[in-house]
Amino acid sequence: MACGDADKLCLDSIRKSLIRQEDTIIFNLIERIKFPINPTLYKQQLPPSSNFSGSLFQYLFQETESLQSKVGRYLAPEENPFFPDNLSDSIIPLTKCTPVLHPAAESVNVNEKILDIYINQMLPLFCTEVNDDANFATTAACDIQLLQALSRRIHYGKFVAEVKFRDSIDEYKPFILAQDRDALMKLLTFEAVEEMVKKRVAKKAKVFGQEVSLNDNAEEVKGKIDPLLVSRLYDEWVMPLTKLVEVEYLLRRLD
């Protein structure tokens, strides 16, 4: 959502963006699963001589975010850093524009939870568990792109919540004032829509992941990614975390 697009904020534009983001997530996932988990990347701490406390993956991720922040990545409201305390100042001048989201949006960041789920639950689900293949830099680059895509998709829940709040203030306001998380979660949940999303991402995974052959008589080959796993990814993590972001945003919406 570009700066100054507050007048264009509507469910239809947000829905189109979320559908397009599905493509990005699936393509990045296909790239990531080419490599094994590479546990050393996430578990082995860097030596004291590196002057960094953490794993190689944390180091690469923080340095990537720091560089990207210099050119204004995190000035965009849909971008949320995984390491907000380690960002560099942007060399891109701030652009004056009408804020799209309520200021409460800045305090909603679930990337710590996303990162934990990604390393401990998602990677074992999609990637092979074999010994390190030493492609640490390439693996980390794939991880970072995929994580940033997942984070962008999940934190887009702020835009969804803002539109729904504007469209039905009287319906949402009592639950926000009462800080009723359960009621807000129920109000935000549309099971039919979620089922449609799961079917769509599974179909996309099947299409995007198929091997292309010029031999019309070639037997059907196994795809690069299991469509059911992509559906599960959205069912168990992407959509629930998105709704968590929506609820957290709304609870702060009237502060």
C-alpha cells in the first residue's frame, strides 16, 4: 500500500494484493525447498571474534535489514522488520503524505512469532533433514526473502482490520472498548473465505510447481512442492497469524 493511498483503501484492492502475494510466497517457497534445512546456519553461534552475539542466520538477516533500511524499505507501512532495534537510518528523505493506518499500527509486529514458527515448524515440514550442504549464504538469502514475504502478507492484516473498522465502526467499537479479543476474532473470521484461500493456494502450488516438458507423451511427474502442504501453511499459520495481527491492531485502534 503506497504512501498517500488512504483514499484507495478498500477490501477489493487489499484482496487483489493478498492474492498477488500468494504467488510471491509460493515461488519463494519453491526456491527455498531446493536446499536442506542446514541446521548449522540457525544453531551455531558466531565466535567472539565476530563481535556479534547470535547465529550466522541472525547475523545475515540483521545485516540485510540494516542495509535495506538505509534505502527506505521500512518507511513503507506494509514492511515490518524482524530486528527493529538494529536498523540503520534511511538515506531516503521522508515523504509527507496522508497516513494510511492508525498510529497503532507501528506497535503491532508479530515477526518474532513468525520467525520461531518458520524455523521450528515450517522448515521441517517442507525441507529435507539431512546434513548441512554448506550453502549457508544462498540458503539464508532464500529464507530471508520468504520470511519477508510471509511477514508482509501476515501484517497486511492491519489494512484489512482498518477497512473493516471504517466500514462498521458501530459493530467493532464496543468490542474494542471492552478489549474483547474473542469477540473480535469471531467477527473477523469468515470460514468460507478461508476455505477458498486454501483451495486457491493449493491449485497455484500445483501449477507453479509442475515440471515443464516438451514431450506431450511424457508421464506426469511429481511437482516441486506438495500443494497440500501449501494449503496447510495458510491454514495453520498464515491466516491465523493474520487474524492475530487484525485483532491486535483493532485493540489499539481507539487508543
